[in-house]
Amino acid sequence: MVEIRDMSFGYGRKRLFSGLDLQLTPGNIYGLLGKNGAGKTTLLKLICGLRIAQEGTCRVLGFDPSTRPAPMLEDICFIAEELAVPALLPRAYESLYAPFYPRFDHEALASCLKEFEIPTDKKLSELSYGQKKKFLIAFGLASRCRLLLMDEPSNGLDIPSKSQFRRLLARAGGTDQVILVSTHQVRDMENLIDPIIILDEGKIIFSQAMSAVGARLRAGIEPTEPSDERVLYAEKTLGGYAVLRENAGEEETTVDLETLFNAVTAPGSKVRAAFERAAAGAGASGSAPEGGAR
């Protein structure tokens, strides 16, 4: 669905990506995580052809996105964090833009708008920021595109709207579809995004399914700071320390996404090193490494 090899990109003299590799396969809701300025939004724009890679290759749905061919664009929907909506009623917007998407599901849009409680008798430009965002999310989900890119979709949503969004997104993903969600709000997206991709310092430093994370790491809360050799990461939290250890064949535990992100991006990350050792061992034995990016 998306295949990027040795891609480099920068703004002026500032190099943002260097030798970036990424592969996305259908049937997944990927979570793209990274610090401010890591390049998450730029990566989404490179994928849909709003930016052009300076080196390397990028193939999306079999096409070069820099040429923005119509057969590719009709199967991609990009919901940006920065909103821009015309002064149209929702029905007029649907009539104008839905024909660009051959698989558009009008019934799904009506259902999403009802769930989001979007008024259909007001122009989109008159809606609140949160309502505008919910309308564009609903339209994107109804497009039934094979590649749906969402940049910080939960920003600006109130608590009930975030719950509605999670329900709709959980029902949306198809076996022939890739959904890529860039987010800072990991607690909003927990239990939805999987696999997890972490972008840092111009490279994808981590790409794993949560099942692999649970098999490799054992998470827990402990009252005092641990020091045994199996500890890969520990951070102070309410009630003690959030601790990640290597899983030595015990029952799998659920790893908190925020803790995982902090552990992977920590200087000299032992968690990242553990997965790199496992990937190297799998490669030496002839098996494919876990994850789909580097």
C-alpha cells in the first residue's frame, strides 16, 4: 500500500528525513508518534503528494505520489490538522466532493453525522472548530478510500466527541484499507492504533505490533525504583514507578503507550536495543524481522 525506501527530505538547508524506510500493509490502523517537530505532518504530506521527496523512492498504491495521478488521489483521503471548510451546507459539500471518491458511502456519512450530532442546516463555516473537525472526519471515513491519513484527529474534540470518534474509527478499518493516524494524544487513541510507528531525528526508530510489544516487554507499577538487570526502563508516576522489563516467558501484560513512547525515545534506549537485538537474531535465522519500518 505504501513503500518508502531510503527517502530524504528537508526544508532549505535543514534536513528533516535521511534514509527513511517505511512499509504499510492493508488491514491496519497505524499510529504515527513523535515529538514536536519530528516530521509527522510532513511524512503524511509526502505520502499523499503534497511534498516531494528529494532522494530515495516513495510508492503509494503503486504510484509515484509526486505526480499526483487521479487513480491514486481518488483512493486517498488526507484529513489535516489545520481546517479549511467552505461556506456550504453539509449536503452541498457532499454533492460537490463525494464524486471524487468512487467508493464513497453516502449512508455511512449520514450515520457518522448523526453519531457526531452535526447540524445539517448550518453552513460548515458557521460550525465550531470541533464540529468542523468532526464533519471532515465523518467525510473521510465515508470516502472508503484505501488510504486514509489523519493528522491529530482528536485535537479540538471534547470528551464525548473523542468517545464517538473512537467508536467510529474502530468500525471503519477494512481488510483492504490502511489508516495512518498521526497523534500526540496517545491516551485518546490507545487500544485503537496498532501497529505503532515512532519517528525521531529523521528516522523511524520503532515499528511494532502491540502483540510483539506485549510478548517482548513486561509492564508493571512498583512502589520503589527497581534496579535488577531485567529492567529496561522505569519512570516516576503516581503511586510509584512505571517499569518495563524483558518478558522472560511470563504472561503478557498491556504496555501503556505513553510509557512505551518515553522508553523508546529515551537516550540510549534499552527498550529499542532489545527489539533491535531480536530483529538481528531473527534475520540471522532467516526469519523476517518484526515491524514494517526503519
